Amino acid sequence: MFERFTTRARRVVVLAQEHARMLRHNYVGTEHLLLGLISEDEGVAARALRSLDISLDTASAQLVQIIGEGVQAPAGHIPFTPRAKQVLELAGREALQLGHTYVGTEHVLLGLLREGKGIGAQILVALDVDLNTLRGRVIELLGDDQPAEKTGRPFVRYGADSDDPVAVTQIIMRVSDLDASRKFYEAIGLVFTERSDQDVKCIITQLAPGLRLKLAPCFESGKPVTGVGIEVSVDDRAAGVDALAKLGHFPWDDAVLAQEVYVPDPDGNIVHLVPRYGLAA
């Protein structure tokens, strides 16, 4: 479950278990994950929480006020609650949506905010934290405006009149083999148009209304963009998986994201195949 978790994210889980034990709770809930994120102290999540004046003392006091302490410290393994498990699953999805191949403390916090109904989120609300503001703070701390050819991250062009990070108009991915990448994406149903851009051959397709994906060769001194997460709606997911298998591309077998289909493209970018018309596809 934690294969892609960073050392700090794994430490958050260990700290959450320690907080549960100290509070004499026989489970690890979203509230304990929150305390773990705060007490880890060095990760993006801890920095984001600290920037909004959320301390371990205030969060712990609010937790005790909401649910109290237990009677006897648990012995042995302490299980996760269903909501805590959901937060960890959502952390993986948040990482993929941000194009990250790892799960860090920031993704765990984003998962907690996305879950939104657990005691962890309730503690934040009780401390007058706006969950959307906190999410924005995490994204801000992760922000990097440098283009992909210099950093290895995808270059994302935003709408000119919008501060909303969802308002993406174009994602540019540098690839090592344009023809191989084209075959991969055409196998799952995308249709590309030829285009010349400053004498560099590239191809463009539409992922969603107003959102285009542009594949372009790497610069001579550059490297492909890897670790990007792209969600693609397909008419027939099984057919797409079969077509990719014939090209030598196979889905991940990831227990955290069971029943989901994630396939690395030729450069290792992560493609999430989503049925356009529901799970029957």
C-alpha cells in the first residue's frame, strides 16, 4: 500500500499511529493522520499547516474536545478506519493528478481535504481553516513556473484571465519518440492533428473541452517529461487496454488503486483510463 510513499509520508503514518496510541484510541483515523502531518514538521503539508497557524497543541486540544481520549492504550497493531484508508487512497490519486510518481505529505493532506468529512477535516474547520484555502496553500508551495525542458516537469499553460489552477488550456509534454507516443495515445482513442511549431514537429489532441495535450520531441540537451498524470475518458476501456498490450504497454497492478486502470506511456507518464459511460465500459 505504501510503495510509492516518500520517507516523510511513511513517517506521517507512523506518527499517526503513535498519536492514536498516546490518546488511547484503538484505531487510526483521519484526526491522527492530521496530527501526524503536523508533527512530521518538515514536509510540504507541515509547512502549509504552519503557514495557517495550525499547531500540534491546538489541533490536539480540538481533537480531545471533539472525541475525547480513550480508556486504555491499545496493544499491538492499530487498524485504520475506513475514512483514514480513503484518505490514503485519495492521496495516491492526488499525486497522479499532479503528475507525481511519488506520494508525499502534501498528497496525504490533499487527500484529507478531499475526503472532507472525517474528524481531521472537522478539526481544521473548528480552527477556522477554510479547506479550499489550505488546498491552495499546498499547491502554492508545490508551484514551479519553470518549463519542463529545464525541470523535467510538465509545462502547463494557464488561462490568461484566470487564477484558477483548473483553468488549463494546454499541457506540453516532451517525448523521446513522437511516433511511439502517438501510437500509444491513438490506441486508447485519442485523435491527433499534425502541426508545425517553430520548425519543431509536434502533434496535438483534445483531452476535454478547452484542454489540449501537445506532444513534442525533446530538445537535444533535454529529457522527456516523466511522471505526468493524465486522465483519459475512453469509450471501451477493455479494448484500450488490449490495444496497448499489443504495443507492449501493460497496466499497473496497484492494490491501493484497485479496479483502476493506470498505464505508463513510452516515457513513463501515467495515463488513467476512465470509462466514458460508467463502469460497464
